[in-house]
Amino acid sequence: MANAVFTKGDGNKGTLSFEVPVDVYEKGIDQAFEDVKKDVSAPGFRKGHMPKQIFMQMYGEESLYNEGLNKVLPEVFDDAVAQTGIQMVGQPKIELDSMEKGQPWKISAEVELAPEIELGQYKGVEVPATDVTVTDEDVDAQLKQQQQEQAELVLVEEPAKDGDTVVIDFDGSVDGDHFEGGQADNYSLELGSGSFIPGFEEQLVGAKAGDEVDVKVTFPEEYQADLAGKDALFEVKVHEVKSKEVPELDDEFAKDVDESVDSLDELKAKIKEGLQEQKEADAREAKEDAAINKAVDNATVVGGDIPASMINEDVDRQMNQFFASMQQQGITPDLYFQITNSSADDLRKQYAEGAERRVKTNLVLEAIVKAENIAPSEDEISAEVKSLADQYGMEESAVRAALSDDMLAHDIAIKTVVDEIVDSAVEK
């Protein structure tokens, strides 16, 4: 449709020349007229009801050319890119070469292309082996954690020890001046948890209910500016001391923790199975990361540099995904920056650190897709749609509406390549 031609220029740049057919831009002109007629009037006609013929006599068709072109240019440009098969990055610089009435409009665009990738070894790369053995010690550690989670706090009259919880009032001061945030009543503090200023919890070990303790500490140098490095006194009143009472590791405990088991041995077997699955999943992920990194390291960006536009696009995409995730938690960008005492520039710098590597990784995977001539079938696309619909609880038609076949085919092809790289990798 666009009669497009691409002419290679210096480096990764070039010129894309194409045409806008007469019937296409005439549709754009019609759409532009429908937009502008709302704001124009002529003698004998109410505002917004001027016939097109009268408008053309008064203002001329040429007055609608630019707006008409804007209506159809995105689709025609995309068609030109598809015709030439170029992989464009960044924003094109559009030039209008000719816009003659009754003739195809001629347009050229200065474009930047994704750099070529020279692939190295990507199959059979060596990666570190990962031990996926689940030991009895692993199972016991998981069991002990569950035991601690089932523990109950009971009042005791003995002196507090590490691991006990004390219920306290405290009032802090520096040089006799009480500071904001240094007071609380009936606060539950687990001794040894490290949740308070260093040295605070240790001075309550040995205290009993009813004791009053003067706790002397020094605020860390990295603490908030008005208190950093200063000596402080906390007047503490101990109301209660509570000790953890952990359940016995027996069959009853096992049934309380997991209703699907009838004995402690069954619980241990189930824990071992779960740990095994997790270790294997973690090992697969580690192998994938290592294998993909090797494939990327072995590949070369022809020309040496990745265009800045691709890096900026990646950073923009990462930030948009991050804020979309925050939005789902009810956190706006302004609120996030307020909570973290940071700015958009800070977040941008954070994502920019790995952007070049992420872009190169994507380019390498896409180059392998091309080298392997991977083209997902309609059946594979339909299966992916069904999988996504099941995963997100959506109708398949909704998935189809949100994702084009090209997008789905691209994702399937990338997954296929990743699997091939990982499955062929040799663990050493």
C-alpha cells in the first residue's frame, strides 16, 4: 500500500521513502473535516453544520492536508516499515516531499535501526552445576520454623531472656530533652529481634514484670540527622514478660500444621517434596540466567554501540511497569517518591544501570529466533492464549483483544529460544 523503499545510510541510520495513496489521504481529509467543522460557521448555516463543499470554497482543501495526513500517517508508516522489513528504533524524523492534489503524497523519514547482532555460541554453553539435594537438616530447619510459628506467648514471672517478649512503656530523652517518637505505652518488644537501637534490648535481659530500667544507648551515625550519634536515656517500665511456648513435634502438631497429613513422618515427607520442587525450580532459574548470560557474552553488537534511543525506551518501559505495579497497591508515583524520599531521576538512574544489558539480551534472543527460523504455528498461538486466559482468569476473547497474534508469536518464539539455550547448556 505504501510503496516503500529503504535506503541504508551511515551506521544504523537510513531513509525510509514511501507514498500515501490518494484514496487513503482522502479518507484522512474527510476525517479532518469532521473534526474542524464543529468550530467553523458560514452565513446561513449553524455552527458545526457547514457542508463540506462550502468549506472547500471558503478555505480550500489544502487547509486540511496536514490534519488529514496526521489521521492516516501512523497506519501508512507502519505498513511501510512492514514492507521493508526494517527493525526501527526510536522516533522517525518525517519529511514531506510532495503533497500534490490527485497524486500520491510522497514522504521520507530518517530512521534509526536496531543494531545487527553477530551471534557466537549459544547452544551447549557451559554453566555452573547447582546442587538440588534436600538434606535432613533442610527438612528439620523447615520443621523448626513451623514449630516457632505455632508457638504461643505465655506470661512468666522469671527474668526476661533473649527470645522473650516484654510489654513496656518507654520515654526517651537526649540531654534531658524528650524527642518526638521516643515515647510509647504497652509496647511489645521481642528481645534479640534487633528491632530497636543497638544496645537497647540487651539492657532489658534479666528484667522482671514491675521493674523500672534506665536504658542508655547511642544513636547510630546513620540515624536521622537530629539524633545521629547522640547519647540517649530511655526510662523503661516493664509491665509483662512473656515466653514462647513451642508445641511438641509429634503427630498432633503435624495435623495442626497441615490437615492433609496424619503423622509427623507424613509432614516431613511433604516438606521434603516441597523443598525439592523449590530447589529444582531455583536451579532451573539459575541455569537459565547463566546460560542466557553466556549466550549474550558470546554475541557481538555490530558497530559496538547500542543506540541511546533503545536504552531510553527500555528505561521508560521498566518505569512504567514499576508504576503500574505500585498503582495496583494503591501507591501513586508522588506517594512512592514521598515514602522513599527519592525522585523520578533517582529511579531512572536505578533502571538505567542494567538497561544496556537488557537491550542486548533482547537483541540476541531475537537474533537467535531469526537464525533458527522459529515461527510459532496457529495451534501454538491458540494454546498460549488459553494458557494466559487460565492464568489471569480472563476470557480467551479478551486475551485476543489485548494481544495481537504478532505479539503472542514473538513471546512464544522467545520462550522457545530460551528453552533451547537452557536445555542444551552443559552443567560443570
